[in-house]
Amino acid sequence: AQKVTQAQTEISVVEKEDVTLDCVYETRDTTYYLFWYKQPPSGELVFLIRRNSFDEQNEISGRYSWNFQKSTSSFNFTITASQVVDSAVYFCALSEANVNSGYALNFGKGTSLLVTP
Amino acid sequence: DSGVTQTPKHLITATGQRVTLRCSPRSGDLSVYWYQQSLDQGLQFLIQYYNGEERAKGNILERFSAQQFPDLHSELNLSSLELGDSALYFCASSVEVGGLYGYTFGSGTRLTVV
């Protein structure tokens, strides 16, 4: 079963628009970590944010913000005033704090974001 | 430079062959994870090593194996290669088992099986 669902496969926006990437996760653990990674066309995985399950505070970093809601098992990512350089595939990932999983990352399928001028 | 080194960056080989992918973790990191990114399956966890020992297995095929050496570098061995094994293989390292302080990814090895 997919533990991380990113329902939006592709999103296309015009520069300066705001865009929200959705992420819904599933876990039975009480301690877990949520991540967002960016994969630009060059292919590397760029770390954006990590959140633990006990910290539901929203976070803002420049044009990026994250909304973590345990009640809906969601960890959504918003880019404000998008730019062409934001074009990439964005992955949401879950790390469950149990020995069996080795704390490995479970990735969603990713959302491909295209920002056009 | 993330501090995690993967070699080679690109690899082209024929079906049925065997290849070895190498990963040097960030200095001080004891845990190494291998992931496969393919068009069909997305990003999948393969296997994890911690300080030389296997700690967790994901969706790793029996034709694939890995090990972590005393100097903490890791190798992923892929044998009897099939066209479907063509993918981007990432290595990630973390300070300790939990990855509580995050994971550092290498730039990946792109494997093409022809």
C-alpha cells in the first residue's frame, strides 16, 4: 500500500502564481518524520524540509511554506509567487521511526511542477 | 557537493551483465541507504546498512545485493541485468540509523541496460 500519496501528477502555472502541492501520508506509528525534496531536471535530490510528528507548527522559508495537519494526515507545500526556477519534480516522503523500516524514506510518486514565463 | 559520492555517474551495459555501483557516505555518517528511481516504480527504497551491517530491506530483487565495508563505503551489485533495471540509483547517508537529522543524497548513478 502506498504510504505517501501525491495526487497531483503534473501542475502547470504561470510565473508569479501561487501553487500548492498536496501530500497525504499513512502510518500507524506515533513518531515519524515527513520530508519534501526537489528534483530539478539535472536529477539530484535537493532537501527542502523535515518535520517530526510532534511538531505541527507550520513553517515558512522565503517563498516556501509548509502546512502540516495530523488530523488529515497531510503535509502540503506552497510556493508563493512561483518562478521558472521552481520547475522541478517535488517529492513528499515519510520516515517511520521503527527498526523494521530502518527509518528508510517512503516516497510519493512526485508532482511535476512546470512554471512558465 | 553534498558530501556523498556516487560512482560512476553513468553506466551503460548489456542485458545479462553484472555491474557494481559505489557510494561513499558523508564524513561521519554511519548509515547508507540505496534507492532506485524508475519511471514505473518511482523512488523505491532498496536496502540499508549501518556501520557495516544490513539493517533493513525494501523492494530489493534477489539479483541485487549490497555491502558496506569497514571504511563505510557501500557497493550495490546488480546481476543478470534486465532492461527493466534501467534506472537512477541513489545512495543516501545519515548520521545514525534513524536518520533523525536528515539524509544526504548523492547525485545518483544512471544505469542504462541495452
